[in-house]
Amino acid sequence: MKRFATAALAALSFVLVSTARPIEAQGTPARPADAWKPFQEFGFLTGAWSGTAESGSRVGGRVVRWSMEMGGNYLVERGTTVFPAQAGTAEDSTEEVGYFAYDRDRRKYVAYFFYSTGVAGFYDVDLPSAGVIRLVSTSLLNYDGGARTRLTITSKSDSELTSQLEVSPPGKDWVAFVTSKLSKK
């Protein structure tokens, strides 16, 4: 009986081994090549940009640099807009630094912008379509109480984008404040 059990076990083992697929044929599990990573939707922005800026009848220039910083946890925007002196108005220059972060708990982007005028804005970030980023302020410091700002950045091509900063005074509709057309350097 012991011999029969050993022979049966050996035969069963042979059948299992001979019908199993070779290990190398199974391969390694595929890594998801398209795995989402924070800020991949913002890739078109990185680098240096320059171009024109308009505010009402004033025309000037704008330079912006976008970069990933602090181990890729923040997308940082540093920009300067200059409107030269024109028809009785003094030169106007504004700098800003913006930090984009991914809020893992809420699963959404937020942004914090600080302006050389002393204004600071805290924004929810929306991605309404590919190549479009929209920031709407949730809070503004050192600006009219109840006012809001909205910044829309649109990729026109790999080397061209537009941005429009709008202001909404308390109880009023959005009004264009500064519009820029930028080219990648």
C-alpha cells in the first residue's frame, strides 16, 4: 500500500509539472506605464516663457518661469509683468510667485500666489480640459473684501500659451485685468 501511494504521488507530481506553463513564459507583471503622477497635467508649462501683457489700454511685457521644486512636490511659477510709462502714467512692475500643490486628502490641486503688491491669493485649481488650467481664488489677503480673482492658462501649442487674470469685485461679474500671450524660450 505504501508503494502504491508513493507511485501515485510520483505520477501526480509528474502530471502537474508536465502540464504547468514554463516560468519564463509567464513573464513579469506589466508595470502600468500610464500610472498617474501629480502634476503630469502641467507638463506643458515647465520652462521659461516671455511675451506681451495687456491691461486695459496699457501694453507691456511678461516673463515667466515654471519649475518643479522640492522633490517634485510643488510646481512653482515665478513671473514679472512690466508696463512701461505711457501717456502720463508711471511704469508699473509686478512680480509674483505661485506654488501649486496636490492635496492628497481632497485629491485636487490648490495654489498659493504671492504678489509684490502685498496681495496673496489662495486658489482652487480646476482642469476643465486638456491644456487648460483655471485657478479661482478662495481667499485674498490685502485686497478688497469679498473680491475674487480667476486665472486661466491655456496651451495654444507646445510653444505658445495665453493667460488671463480676471477680477470680480464684490457682487460684480468677472472683468479682464491682465491678458498675456507667451512663447516658450
